[in-house]
Amino acid sequence: MTSSKDAYLILIDVWKEGLMQFTEEFKVILLNSANRVLGIVDIAKGGKDYVPVDMKLIFSIALKASASKIILAHNHPSGSLVPSSADKQLTQKSIEASKVLDIEICDHIIVSNEGYFSFRDDGLM
């Protein structure tokens, strides 16, 4: 995995496209130190415009999988690729938590049927 586009292509392949426009979901791509995918984990499912995300769950799974890096991902059922203030806060919170655990947050990607938005590519992390 070398780019946000690589991550998007993997995510869009595993996301249930028919549900993408109805419910917001949060997933994490687990990576080893060589950026190879260890797995993709469903973290939470929410409603039309919100998904509750538990940081403890994200990092406990990453630790159990011996992941060196992770990519955060969620969808916007509206199709909008603009990150909300809650998306930005979640990203910053996860970056802070990751420092203590020595797990790198490589990106946070918002996916929709229209494409994707990368926090890293846009300079938000």
C-alpha cells in the first residue's frame, strides 16, 4: 500500500456498496511495517450521518494484530467528501493516542460512491 488511492481501492472492494448510501460505517485497515495489509476491520455502524467510534476498540484490535500502522476509514452516506468537524476531531484524537502506543496513523479516508477524500493528501494530518 503506497497511496491513498490504493487504500480507497481496497476499501471500495470490501464495502457493501448498496449500504454505503444508507448507513455510516467506520473501518480500519491494519498494516505491518512494510505497508502490507494485515486485515480490514469493521469498527462500528451508525445511522445516516453519524457513527460512534471507540478509540479503545481501534487500538486494542491493532495491538492484537501486531499492526505497526493503521488507516482510518469511514463513509458519508450523503456522498459528500467534505470532512466534518467531528471527523477532524476524531482524526486528531486518534493521532494523539497512536503516539503513546507507537502505532502510526497513515491516513483517514472518507469514501463514497463518488470517490474519496484523504486527510493526508489534503494536508490535514
